[in-house]
Amino acid sequence: MQEFFNNVSRYPRYFITFTLGIFFALFEWLKPLFQKPVTAIALIGFFIGGALFISFTLRAMLGLSPV
């Protein structure tokens, strides 16, 4: 039974490592685009717009506030 819990306890660590790896690879891929101010502003605007879109969509789907 101890082996089972040791095995299950590894899954959160694997998930965190996997997620950080994806973000690190994405950041390394986008880092050259942040060198120019025009593309940096466009990327920041894209990220903010995407976050707002997801936020408004989830609020409307869950009925948290009238949209």
C-alpha cells in the first residue's frame, strides 16, 4: 500500500514539471518577439485580450454577472 501512495504522490510533481516546461518553451519561443516595441505591445495586447475574452465567456456561461 505504501508503494501505491508513493506512486500517486508523484503525479502532482509531474504535472507541475510538465506545465512549467510548456511555459518555459513558450516563453523562449516568444522572447525574440519582445525585442521590438511594436511586436511587444501587440503581444501584450493579445494576451490581455485573450484573458478578458476567457473571463467574460466564463462569467456568461456560469451566470456570475449579467453581461
